[in-house]
Amino acid sequence: MDSRRLHVTFPSSSTKDVHQFQKALPDLSEPAEIGCFSLSYVNETRREFHDDARGLRLLLRRPSYPLSLDLKEGFDTYKKFDEGARMNEHLDHFLHWILLHPQEFLFRKQSHKSRKKELVVCVRGSLTDLMMTPYEKNDGWIFVVCRIDGVLYLTKFETEQDVYRWENGTEEKENFMYWGYKFEQYMQVPPEDPQAFQGPINNSEGFHSVIYTKLSDTGILLVGEMDCLDPKAPPTTPAPFCYVELKTTKLYPGLDLSVKQTFLCGPKLLKYWAQSAICGVPKILIGFRNGDGVVEKTEEVATVKLPLLAKEASRHGLKDSVWKQEVCLNFLDGFLKFVGQVVAKDYDKAAYKFEWSPGKSGVNVSEEAPGSRWNFIPEWYLQSRPG
Ligand code: A3P
Ligand code: MG
Ligand code: MG
């Protein structure tokens, strides 16, 4: 047996399904940072783990308007990390951190085990993708999950569409991607030396926060890359509430420059909210760029305000902007519970693949044999795992 289709399914994105998740908000407990690590560039397919906060940057607050930050600058020296290599890392860096901090992991594991509740280990991006599923019209996903000593490990695998996109990226897309990283560089400074020379853009380095949170009664241990720390946050502010997410978006000419107006024109709002809400990042600083890649203005917006802006957009009849936080969180909550019920066997017996594409109602599940390409837990973790 290499792959066995399981006759279980979970509803996803038809209108009827969205309706089904439209109920009271599930409880998302206050996220707490329990550790951190940094990653640095080795070459275009490899990066190095550091058990410290060396990648942390401070937010450099510039005047919000008028600004002229040219995001095109330095593109010829861009050190781009391979997208396939990024996905192939799966949970490796996180697992490395767990091996170095077993007590932090074991404490949560025991606590969930004694209450007979699930604990999920994953990266933040996986949760963001899951939360957006009820509204996703273009991109499907594949998640693989396994159970080790009772804990669920969840990771994303590339779809055929992802591979096609990596191999056929347009110049315009490359530019947009570079612009996002360049904006981050303009807005960040190293804490120890705010005047330090900022070298070529390198999209593999960063500071990663390890966060514990709970969605209804499912515990989640997640890792998220944090863009910067707010120097204006009082020193007693616990992480992750001291972090700020940086984003760039297009400035729509002819409109008032307020965040609200611009968002009413764009469906990006949901992604911004999902990414920051799930890990407790309270603030998003947005750079508005013109068509030539020059940021002319920035605005700060509180993460909790985004669902309200979406509500307002829906009142204006802007269909692309219509989403509800309760649908996203109930979908995630329901999906994680479904995963917990399906993933029964231990990892040395099976891995479970969950596959979904837009337009299809329902998530397909299969049980994959040990040793298949869907195995993502490295042998070094299996040998040395805590507990
Ligand atoms: P923008 O989101 O401002 O465009 P993050 O916002 O998650 O910190 O990521 C920083 C930048 O990485 C993004 O900036 C974007 O340029 C690039 N990026 C992240 N995820 C991406 C994706 N899935 N596709 C293309 N670019 C991406
Ligand atoms: Mg980031
Ligand atoms: Mg960002």
C-alpha cells in the first residue's frame, strides 16, 4: 500500500460551506512567545539556524507623508532564496529549536495530553492559508500531517500549481516580491547599530518567534517570522504584542490616501488580518507604492480593525473584499479537529495527506505509506525528540 484514499471529507469553500462556518467566534486565547530563533543565508538553497535573536530588527518610523522610498533600488544585487528550498525545509528549523528547548515543548505536550486535547506543531503560514480557504478562489493546497507521541505535526507541500509558478515566474512578479523585501529593509534597523550599512536584499534571513496559542481547546505551537519590534511599545509589553508587520500595497490614484479607501479597493485585507491575528501581532504598517515602485506614504493600522474595514467594504457592495473573521477561525478550528480525528496511526505507520483545490467542495484525504515522498520528519528528530 503506497497511498490509500480515506472516505472522509471536510467541507470547504462552496457558498453553502461558508455559511456553515458563520457562527460565533471560537475562542482564540492570548498568544505567548515561548522562544525565538534566527535564520541566516548560506546559499540560495540553504540557510543556517541560530538559537538567538540576532535577526531581530527595530521599526524605523519615518514621517508617514510625503515619502519617496524607491523599492527598485538594488535589484541587481538581490540574493534570492529558492522557493522550492524554502518549502522543502518543512518544520526542520522549528524541530531544531524543540531539540534545544525540550522543556518548553514538553510542558505544553504534557498539559494537552493530561486534558486529552490536541497539540499541533506547524508554521504560521500554514495556518494563514487554512484560515483563508473559505474565500480562496485561485490556489489549492496540500497539507501533510503525522502524529508523533500524541502530538500532531502539520506542514504544507507544493502543489503542481506552485511548481509551475516557481518555474514560470514573470519579471513583474519578481519585482513585486523584491519590492516587499526592500520596503522591509527601509523600515528596519538593527537594534545594536541603527546606522549600520544595509547590504543587498537577502530574503532568507529573519527573526522567528515561537508562539503558543489555543484555538478553542486545540493547542497550537507555531513559528512565525516577525518583521520588526516597535521601539514605541512600553518595555513591559510581552511578545508578540511588541511586533509590527510590514506590508506594501498599491496606491490607487485619484483616491483619498486613507487606509480605509485603499483597502476598499483591494482584497489583500484578509491575508493581512489572518497572518497577524493568528499569532497576536497587533499592528500592521503599510507602505503605499505608486506604479513605479516608489512608496509615497505609510499608514499604521491595528490588526483588530481589519475585520471592521472588510465589513464596511461589504456594505459598499465590494464583493472581493467580503470576508468574516468568524468564518476563517471556525474553518481553522473545525479543520484542526477533523485532522485530529483522522490522523490516528503513529508516524512510522503512516502520514496523512489533505488536499483541496478551489471549486471542489470538500478536502480529500489519503493515508500515505511510511518512506513515501510525504515523509517530512527528519531522522535526527525522530532519534532525539524529547519525551
Ligand atoms: P509584501 O507583503 O509587502 O508584498 P511578509 O509580508 O510575510 O513579511 O513577507 C515579506 C515580503 O515577502 C512580501 O512583502 C512579499 O514581497 C514577499 N512574499 C511573501 N510571501 C510571498 C508569496 N507567497 N508570494 C510572493 N511574494 C511573497
Ligand atoms: Mg515577514
Ligand atoms: Mg511583512
